[in-house]
Amino acid sequence: MKKQPKRESLLKNSNGQYRYLFNWQSGGFNDIWAKDLIEFKSELKRQFPSGVVNHDTLHKATPTESREWDRIGDMMCW
């Protein structure tokens, strides 16, 4: 029997929200904390009314992805 690789759990905060990571259609990236896609879409409209998300890149983050996302963002700001 082939051993399955260990899957990392999804990152969830104390409010029960997942961290959704995504890229913009015009370039760049961002994240939004939301419980589900419905809440994600309403938060997206509230925070970024004119933003167009590349939905092929939208996904829930794992703790490792979240750290890397923050590290890359920090490198771009310095």
C-alpha cells in the first residue's frame, strides 16, 4: 500500500473564518478572512468595490501558505 502524503489543515481564526488568498486580474495579490464564499464576495465588494479577482487563483490558505504569502508581501514592501 502506497503511503499518502500528509495534508496540512486549513488556516482558521478564532471567529471561524478561513483566510482566502487570491490574485487580481490586473496583477498583484491580496487576502480576505471569511467563513465561506458568500461572505468572501460581500467582503470583497465592501473592501475593494472596483477590484476584479482572478477566480482561478482563489483558495483557502494553509498555515504554511499564509506565512509564505506574508513573507513575499513583506519583501515587496521593503
